[in-house]
Amino acid sequence: MPFQRAERLDQLPPYLFIEIDRRKRAALAAGKDVIDFGVGDPDRPTPTFIIDRAAKTIYDPKNHKYPYDAGYPEYKQAASNWMAKRFGVNVDPVSEVLTLIGSKEGLGHLPLAVINPGDVGLVPTPGYPVYHAATLFAGGTPVAMPLSEDRGFLPDLGAIPKDVLAKTKLLFLNYPNNPTGAVASLSFYEEAVALAKQHDFIICSDAPYSETYFDDHDRPPSILQVAGAKECCIEMHSLSKTFNMTGWRIAFAAGNADVLSALAKVKGNMDSGAFGAIQQAGALAIERIDSPEVREIRETYRRRRDALVPLLDAAGFRVFKPRATFFVWAKCPKGYLSMDCAAKLLEEANIVAIPGIGFGPAGEGFVRFALTVEVDRIAQAGQRLARVAW
């Protein structure tokens, strides 16, 4: 019999980045000098003090066994301490913190813990594709919440139909936002929490970029700062972008103990936890989050942002200067759809950017640039952009 894949895979939207990736590979194979703003992956190494801790703890025999399912106490305590220091939020390290193998894993498993077939998951668009996919895989119905320019890329919670809210079990929020770079205010979180309590659903605040901000006086808040938020919310934090640790796969979720217990039960049946040596290295990373090495990571992205934004403006893009994340969200020059714009950048300037339509329908007409390119290469990109006729 010919192989037939599971029907749930056919419900996923087409992966529109494939064509851009194919063209990028063809350009590289032809010997062209490609400047790649596409991949949201830090281009600099993990700070040495974290690597040194992992190099030491990898020899500890206790790390050669299965790790604790819910996470090593040392790591969870470090996460709890940081939440208290950074946000003034107290979470019990035993019941209100859960270790994740990267936040993507937690996001992917969460709907299996809280959604039944037919339940609604509210998903931002443009947004991280895993929210939509994970809701589908759990048998839920993803309902899009458009993030529009005129609302500062915050969803209009008041516009969600009452019949949809009656079926909603999970709301995904992502601030600082990928791909737009928008930041949510505490008042917006208060509105979201009030809505969740009114209609009895869970909020997952996906916050992997909470520490990738540019001004100390403008640090993004946590949804758990809202009074009573732990009654209906969890928040996911990742070490990936803060510490250049994307390949290490380490994160944590904090908040409602019952939701985390349900997520832990799913994980207990699907994985065996994060490698102990990485959790110990992660604990040190969190403890030293205010170190010069980590501050320099933020400063690197600030320099790159400040180099790229004026060049895009001059080239005919309308840029939304980000307050956080390492992404620049730009409206395509007049008359261009996102795929056409991205293709033209690659064909005429050997520059890779991600078409906004790949993040959902509301991303049409935009492209995303990742600040994972050194300043001198950004300057070269600016010279090329100046030669492109739109």
C-alpha cells in the first residue's frame, strides 16, 4: 500500500518559506554573496561562563541518568528567584515552575493539556506558526486574532465574537512580539486577564524576548504582574535568545499550578526532560542575567537595529522601530506583496528577508529582518538596497 500521512498534517497552512529558501540556496550555489536576515537565530556564541559550567557538570554522573521530569530543583529555584527579582512575581519553584526543553516544546504540548476536540484556541496573526499547528494537533479550532498596525500590533480583544469566547479554552499572547517587535503594556495584560476570567479560559504568555529589549526604562512587563493572573495564566520564558542558547533547548513555564501539572503530565508521557547538565548551566545563566556578557548581547542588537532601520527607511520601506526582540518588521514598498518583495530582495540585492505572509494572513504586505547580521554587513546591505528600484 502507498504510504498515507496523517490527515492532521493536511490542515496545516503551506510553508511559504520553502521557495525563498530554495532561491537562497541557488544563489549560494552560484557563488553569490548572500546577506541573510532571515533566520531568527543568534549569530554569536553562548557566553563562556555558561559553557564552562556545562563542561564541568557534564562529568557529574547524576546527569548521565534520566533527569527529573519536572526539572532540577536548582534550575527551578533560579527561575523562581529571577521572576521575583525581575517582575516582583512570586512563584513556588516546586508547583509553579516547570522546566521545558525549549519554549517551542512547551507551546507544542500545552494544547494537549488544556484543549479538547472542538475547543477554540485564539491565535495571533501574524504570529509564530506553532500556536496554530499545536491547536490543530490537539483537535482544537484555531481562531485568528489579527494584529494590526493601527493598534500597535495588539489584538482587539473586544472584537472577539461572544460565541467564539464561549468555546475558547486557550489564548496565546506573544510579547515582545515575533515578528512585529511590538511590546504589550500592563494595562493590556489586565484587559486580557479580565476577559479570561470572565469566559473561563487559560492564557499562555509566550515571552522568549522579554530580556531582548533596548532601554532599561522600557523593560517589558510580565502578564503575571497582573493581580490574580495566576488563576488563569502561565508564562513561558526561554534562555535561547537572552543568552544565545538556541541550540541548548532550555526554557521554563511559570504560573498556574494546575495548568503546569497538566502540562507536566503530557510531557511525562512524551519526553524525559531536559539534560541535567544543561539545566545546571541554565541555572547559572539565570543567576548571572545582569552580567556584562548578557548586557553586551542586548547592546549588539541595539547597534544593529540602529544601523538597519534608517537604511530600510531610505530604501522605501516603512519600518516599525522595535522596542524589543531582534526583529525589524517593515512594510513593503508600495504595490508589493510580501513574497514578491522578498523575492526581489534576493534576486536583485542578494538579501534574504522573511515574507510576512508566512506568519499568517495579517502579515501580508510586510517582511521581517532578523538582526543576526554584523553592522558592517548591514552597511553593505544598505548599499545594495539603495540600488534596487521599486
